[in-house]
Amino acid sequence: MEINFYELFNKNMTLMIFSVVAFGLLLGRLKIGSIELGSTTGVLLVGLLFGHFGFESQPILGTFGFTIFIFAVGLQAGPTFFSVFKIDGAKYIALAVVVAASAFGAAMIIARIIGLDYGLNAGLLAGSLTSTPTLVGAQDAVRSGLANIPEGMTPEKALQNVSVGYAITYIFGTIGLIVFIRYLPLILKIDLPEEAKKLADERGFSAKKKLAHDSAHVPLIRAYQIPEAMEGKTIEVLRAAAGKKSTPLKMRRQGKILSIHDDTVLEKGDVVSVIGSLYEHERRKEEAGVEVLDPELLNYDIITKEIVVIRQEAVGKTLSELAITADFGCYVRGIKRASIDLPVDNMITTNKGDRLYITGESSRLEALAEKIGRIEAEETQTDLLSFAFGIGGGLLIGMIMLKLGGVSIGLGSAGGLLLLGIVFGFIRSINPSFGGVPPAARNILMEFGLVMFMAGVGLNAGGGIVEGLMSAGIPLLLGGMVVTLLPVFVGYFFGKKVLNMNPALLLGSITGAMTSTPSLNVITDAAKSEIPALGYAGTYTFANVLLTFAGTIIMAL
């Protein structure tokens, strides 16, 4: 039996598309040294290969993919988007604008100098920054009629040029930026670990990484018979003696289990159950009293929950001010902002939409969630009705055009979807009953939409990739290097000289402004600290919005 794969794939587009995605995801797991190609790169490369051999996709594939992806990006950004304007927000926004503007200007100038065909400049910008939102904005400008396509060029050719420019410059945009960011501190003679420590000292941070695997800080419940020194004293005094780093839960007195309060007076023979970290139990074992094995006192359910910060009274406060351990006997195990892990430290200030991974006794976790937000784990269903209406509304908003003289101006589908996604995400952060999309569901929608879109880009560009390399290959590659590296230099010196930012925080902010998570990982490893992640989270959300509109604008000029 012979199987003609060429004929099979041509007759069955669904099989062909998912083959591109599957082989692309497999390729994305390969590593070059310590650098993993990643799913986006893998799918793009396999799509280019299939496209080169004549396989094509229907335009609806890319449209469907980018529609889901860009709306999900807005949903993710919504809860934290307006929080960017607080706590160094002006610096993060200014840096994101400078990085985007320098890349945009460089792409426009280089395209004019080397005489790139229309559309290649947008691909140059998107690929050099590895910015899928920029690519989405550029292609959507063509489909929505916002693009200023020159006479004699078809929309199909313009779309292919965007994809070809993106594909040619994308590899250096990914790997080149990682390598450059890795060695930039050496070039500038910056001691990143020392700079991270300096900022940590200034702001009262410990500069340590998240505690997710630190067994010394895992909370445990133990029971102690109170020592003679504590007889006649209140629970409040007992808590103060422990520095409010451990919390009494219940006690046994004369065989009975009793609830306790701060004004409860301790008596001889009382046995008290206490929740605290292993470190605190060990540190105070000499003064805590004799440990007692009392199954009834120790019968508590210790769990870890993901709590989303949404209540206004909790936003802008440090973890210390929230008194998570002192008042609730719970322990923060991790913090995520814009999908980036932040250092767990009492001086970290919370933003709306932050996700706190907290371990503690179940009833106390619920009380804590009431104070600061909601428990995310309780949400298991996706509100597809709101999701569908959000996408439909975003597409309708994108169709609205304003006439200024003879010029039509509009957001385009990408801008409309992003805008309404941000609004829906923000409303959701205020009203948890609205538009529920659990993080796992949102992430799979983003990833699925992205790989579908990248498969379409690769297949569309594959047919013209050789022609593009022959006509503008070397100049385009060199131009891409400039567009990748120039914003790093401009952003660094602007952040250092004008904004007076700490170098470790600044480099993290630059990787966020360029939406390069792999580069952030390189910086955090070099700094031996999660401090750069604070900067990344500050610029990343705003940069996604800027770069989406940059793709639309460059096609409209």
C-alpha cells in the first residue's frame, strides 16, 4: 500500500494544518545550547517548509487564530492594565513607548534605505521584535482596509510580504536578542547580582526567588503544652512572643476542645495547636513548650489555593501590610503578575489581578480570600457566552471608521479585539461573576490561537520565502539585526539617564517592552534574583497594546 502524502495533505487541509502544528511543537522542544526554540518558532519553521513545497492554507485559518489569540491577550492584560499607572507606572509606560518608537522608526528608515517592497517593513518590525501582536495588527490592517496598499499590488501579495519579512527576521529576533541580552551586562560592565541586591536593599526586598520549593517555609500544625512562663497570659501575648509569624488555632483545656481569641487567658495544662512554618517551629522549640500528639487538635486541612487580588482595599499594599501570616496564619508560596513569577517578599506591593499562591488552613484561606479577592480554583467553567460576545463586539468596534478629510481612521479588528478584551478582563477583576475564563482555559485558547495563526503565517510565507531571500535577504537580515538591537541600547540609556532606573530592573523592563520572555529568563539567571521580573511585568502589558497598533500604523503609512 502506497500513501501519497502530498496528495493526502492537499485533499485534507485539516490533516495538513494539524500536521504542521504537531511537527512544529515537536521541533520547538529542541534546544540550541541552553536555548529552546519554542512552540512559536517550531510551528513557523515547519509551516515555511510545507509552504515552500506548495501547501497552502485558507485565509480563515489565520483570521480565526489571531482573533482568539488577540482577544485572550486582552483578557490577560485587563486586570493589571490600569494598575500599570501606579507604582513606577509612568516609568514603565515611558520606557515601553521609547522602545516601541525606536523600533518603529528604525524599521521605517531601514525599509526606505534598502528599498523594501510594501509589507516587508511591517514584517521586519514584527519579526525583529518577535512580536506576534505586531504581525496580527499588520495583517489585520490589510484585511480590514486600513492598509495603504500601493497600486499594482494585491492584498494577497501584501500579506505574503508581511509574512516573509517576519519569517526572515524572526530567528535572529529570538536567538540574537537572548545572546545579546546575556552579554550586555558584561559589555557595559554591570554587576547584575550586586545591582539586584542594591535595589532589594533599597526597597526592603530579600531579592530571593519564589518559595515554591523551599521546604523550610512549608506551614505545619503542631500542638504544645504551654510552658509555665505563659500561664496567665493571653493568646495575644503568645502571638507577640512568636513575632506574629505563627498563629494559634485551638486549644484543649481539661479534656475539652475550645476556640481561642486574642483575649483568651492561658491556664496551666492548656494544650494549644499552632500553625507556622517548619523554620518557625524549629526556631522556637525551646520556648514553645512540650510538643503533644493530639489528633483532634491537629485535625486541620492544610491546602494551597490561588487567590486573585481584586478588592480595592488590598491593591497597592505590601504583603506585610496585608498581614497574611500575622492575621490568618497563611503563607505566600508564589506571586504571578502578567504570567511572570515575582519574588516572594513582604515588601512586594500588590496590583489588581496579581495571583497569590497561598498555603494555609482551609477556613482561614477562605477568610483571607474574602478580604483580598477570590479563590481562583473555585472557577472551573468558561463563560463561552461572554467570550463569544466579546469577540463579536471587538470585531464590530474594529469596523468603525472615522473620516478625517479624505482619510479613514479606525482601530481595525486587532485593535477592537484587544480593546474589548482589556475591558472584559478589567470588568471581570471588579465583578468576579462576569465572563469567567479560568487561567488554564485562557492559556490554551491563547496557545491554540497562536499556533493556528503561526501555521497560517508559515504556509503563506513559504511560497515566497526563497524569492524574498533572493531579492532582499541579506539587507533584510542585517536590517532585522538593527531593529532588534537598537531598541535595547536606546531603552537602556533612556532608562538609565532619564528615568534613573536600577540596571537589573531596567533590563527586565526592556525585555518586557520587547515582549521577550526567554530574554527575561536569561536576565533573572544572570542577576541570581527575580528582581528583573518586576520590571518585565511593568512594561509587558502596555507593550503588547503599543505593538499591536504599531503593526496597523506601519501598514497605513
